[in-house]
Amino acid sequence: MANIDSFGPAQLVQANHILFQYGVVDGFGHVSMRCKENPEHFWLSKNRAPALVKSSDLLKFDLTGEPVETTSEKLYLERYIHASLYRTRLDVNAVVHSHSHTIVPFSISVKTKLQPVWHMAGFLENDVPVFDTADKFGDCTDLLISSLEMADAMSDCMANSNVVLMRGHGATIVGRDLPEAVYRAIYSELNARIQLQGIALGEIKSLSRDEAMATVERISPQIKRAWDLWCAEIKG
């Protein structure tokens, strides 16, 4: 795991571009990081497609999801996701929200749950929760998390998880630092692809809880290797 003090707005721009390159986000989705100078603030772009985000697009927000400084810029509707998680999860220093295409089917399946089936995705553990807005807010919402109340309900759902699926919507992934959140977002998508491919072949076997924990312990210290590659790729 990287030192959070070594990451700032420039790396958040890189994260936006990496997530687009790997198909985790497209014109929609967003990634944020906690502000190292003030843990009650976080950095997030204005309302902009991730691949187009520049340093000048980044704004500081407080833990209610509102910009620290008055701005006329258009903001992401679902910025409250980030605010709630930074307020309720002190272990979280970066958040990715995506509509990752291979993950969405698992958010609507009644029988088949997203499970860690690959040693690179042990962080999924064995019980990836699904947050359904209809459970608390009825079946007339647009499925977006557009208020702090809705974000808090989602945060409660992932109080003990690194990933939450959002029914008919996408996923939210957290990390202890920015590279870890990006890594988890990318490998959640890749694990979902592998799981679907395995199901097509017949019965599958997922990682045990102990296997999942062991893979996280082994691989987490090596995430920087992947991060350095991803940064090099977006420069090229």
C-alpha cells in the first residue's frame, strides 16, 4: 500500500484516466481521494467525463458533499457517495464509483452473487453486498444516490466491505489509498468477467474466506507495481 502523503491532485487526474483506459468508467463515473491536509475534505472533479479530467477541474468538498469554496461549476449528482464514505469509514482514503459493465449483471441477479474466483480479487471476500434503493426509498427513484440520506444508507450496506454493488446501477469501491481503490475497481471488473466465463463452463469454485484474506495480504504490498504501469500507459 502506498503512503497517502505521496498522493495529491495530480495522481487523482491519473486515476480518472486509468479507470477510463481499463473500461471501469466511460462518460460517467467518478473517483475521489481524501485530502491529506484535512481529512474532513476530499478532492473530486467537477461534473466531467473521467477521461477529460484535468487538475483545474478538481474541487475540494466537505463531508456533507458540498464544495468547500463557492463555485458556479456543475457538480456530480452522486458526490454524496464519497462524502458519506469518508465520514463513516475512517479507513477509507479513496473512493471509485462506476457503472462497470460486467458488474451490473451481478447487481440484478437474484441467484448468482459476485464472488472472488481469482487470486487477484481476494478483496471481494465472500459476501459482496447489493444495495437496492427500492428497499428504503421505494420503487419510484431513478436509482441514483443523489442525497446524503441515500448515500448513508448505501454506506451502511458496505460497512464491512470493500465493494458494494448497486442494483441496476453499478458499484462503489473503496481503498486505503488511491492506487488500492483503482486496483480494486479494475480487478472487480476483471473478476466479474472471469466468473461469468467460468459459469458458462459449468459449476465454479470460489476462493474460501481464508484464501481471500491470504491473497490480499500477499498482493496488497505489490499494487504500486501495477500503478506505475498504468501511469506509464496513459502517458504513452
